[in-house]
Amino acid sequence: MRRRQIFRFSAQSETLVEQFLRSLRKIALLDEERESFVFTQRPNEQPFEFHCVIVQGGIEVQWVGDGLLFLGAFVDGLTSEFKQVSMEDA
């Protein structure tokens, strides 16, 4: 089942958001596409796909598979980097 959420926060620039997303390649494989960042599992981990698109005021995320561990790290990183973060199902 595909899940879709929007994470809202205040960032000084889109570049800072891009840098944050690129920093997540420490914990997952990253494929940067034209306007999105696609994360997948590392070898020997449960499969997931986590698509991120930077939108006005945040990041829109669509994910499928066993991505709860990545989602937890994603949210932890967002709150560490951008402080106040809200999430809504889309």
C-alpha cells in the first residue's frame, strides 16, 4: 500500500532541504531524479521505496514497502535540522 504525506517546516532555502535529503544517503541508497529524491533499501534490508519532492513549505513524500525505519530516521533528521515539523496525510 502506497502512503502519501506532506511534511511542513520552515527552511531558509531549498538548497538546505536538498542538502538534508542528500545527507540521508548514509542510511539508504539515493537516486536523484529530475525533481525528486528516491531512496531505497541497502542490500540485505527489507525492500522499500521512498520518493521525496520538495514543495513550497516542505517535502511531499510517497512511500511503499517496509520503510518505517527509514521514515523514523527521516522525521528525526527533519526535526533536528528544521526544528518544528508538522505532517499531514495527503
